[in-house]
Amino acid sequence: MIFPDYQLLLQKLKGKGFDAASEDDRGQIIRLSFHYIEPRHRFGLLTDELMAKIVDVRRQFHDGLPENMRGDIERYDPEHYLASASLMDNILFGRISHKHSDGSKRIRSIVSSLLNSLGLLERVIDIGLDFNLGAGGKRLTAVQRQKLNLARALVRRSDYYIFNRPLPGLDHRLQDEIVRDVLKLVRRDGRDPAVIWVLSNTALSSLFDRVLVFDRGLLVEEGTHAALVENNGIFKELVSS
């Protein structure tokens, strides 16, 4: 969900009703309601009354499905494995809450430890590696493809690693976590490879020994993070923005 796009849409439709919007604009507005996640976006829009209405509409929708379509949509059932959900969602009986910034990392660590203690971790990994990704990985989400491409680059031990904005689809918190973990991984066992990383989040430049700043294809600044912050140049503007 890209909020600036919707801000432009609101300006375009200012003073007009829903009926006056084009079919594409209507579709974009409707999609926004499906992409909105209260614990993540925290606009305070999902009240108890609205949640009750959504649940009731879901019930009515499923109750009204023709018999020949009932198997096409899988409903949540705590007594059965949900084939349409991930293994993690089935273990947790739902999705990880975004209430705590490190909640996802903590929960995944607990689940991995549990599977490992039961002797199931390798079996789960084998099942995951056997999953059919589709041609060009089209059965994966864009974010999953980005993570997979990064993992493929890390499988092989190299003296040089070049990452060109490998994680643009992730929020800054996750980018921060992954970049730090990657740097720890490639430097493990006393290794010290050269790492060149084109960052989507300029705040992470403090993790690197040398920073290069380009403007319209030209190198305009270079130096350590601390030195560039002291200068009143482009880099300082990027970091403070």
C-alpha cells in the first residue's frame, strides 16, 4: 500500500462522490480497504462495531455460496490444517501481530527452537525447498522473491558481495535487521569480504566503512559516515530527511 498514491487520488477526486470516480479509481479505493492492517498502519479505523460487521458479512458470504463453490474458498477451522495458509500461520493459529517491533523475530525464533527440539526443523526445511515456485518465482510475492535472491547471493562464500537495493519492498525496520544480519554472516569465522551495498535506506550507511554519494550518475561525495554528516552536503540532507 503506497499512501502517496492515494493522497494524489484524493486530490484528484476532491469534492466528487464515489460514483463520479472512474472504474480504475474505484478499484484502487476498494483495494485500499483490503490492504489496510490496523496493528501496522494504526489509523484507528477498525472499531469493534466495524469488525463485527466484517465478520458478519463473511459469514453471510460463505452461507450464500453455491454448493459447487464451497470447496474453492477455505474457511478458518481450528480443528484442521489450512492448506491456503503458511506453516507458520497454522502453528500460531493466525498471523504475527505488529504490536511489538521485534515480535516477528522473537516468535520465529521460538517456533524454530520448538521444531528443532521435536526433530522437525530439517523436515520442515526440506518441505519448503520442495515447494513449486512457478516460472521465474511468480508464485512468490515480490518481497519473498527479494529475500530469496538475497539468500541465493549469500549461499556461496565470496571475497566480494555487491547488493543493488535488494530489499526495496521491505519497511525500514526489516531492512535494518536484515542488513545487520547479512554483515554478521559474511564476516563470520574471521572472514572479511568487501561488501558494496546500494541502500534504499540511507540511515544504514553508518554500518559501512566508506560512503559514496551519487547525484544524477555523478559521484558528488565520499568519506566516512561521520565525516559526511558534518558536511552540509547532499548526504546530510538525505540522512536528515
